Amino acid sequence: MTVYDERREELEKHAFMMGKARGHLAVTLDVLTDALVLVGQHGVYCQSARQPGKPAMDIQIILKSLNDAKELISGVMAELKRTKENAALNTQA
């Protein structure tokens, strides 16, 4: 089963609210957030020997990568929204 089958309802709901591209990106952010939660929970149990109180280095790298991906996707969503708003303003003029 593909992600499109597994998350069909979510994808349809967000596509209806935001348009297909932004809707799919919103669901992608949700998937990344779920992954961050799971990795964060794992980081509680896999502590760094060099940095007490912090997750192991590989967990820290994974968390940073996931957070960076979320930031990039959020930027794309904001740009798509600005483009849509500018197009709407240009058609009104």
C-alpha cells in the first residue's frame, strides 16, 4: 500500500482546503512531525556518553535533518501562498 492510499483522506482534506500542492506539503509536514516525535522518544533512551542529558549524536543528526526538512517545506508552502495571493491581486487589477 502506498502513502497515497494510506493517507488518502488526509490528502483529500488538505488538498480541498489548501490546493493540491500545499495540501500534500501539509500532510508531509504531519508525517515529518510524527517521525520527529518517534525519534525524540528514542532519544530519551539513547543518551550520549559525551554529552549527558542529550540524545546520542546520530539521533541529534536525524532530529536536525527532520527539522530542516520541515523548515524547507514550510518555506515552500509560504511561497506558494504568496504566489497565489499575488496572482489573485493581479487578476483584480
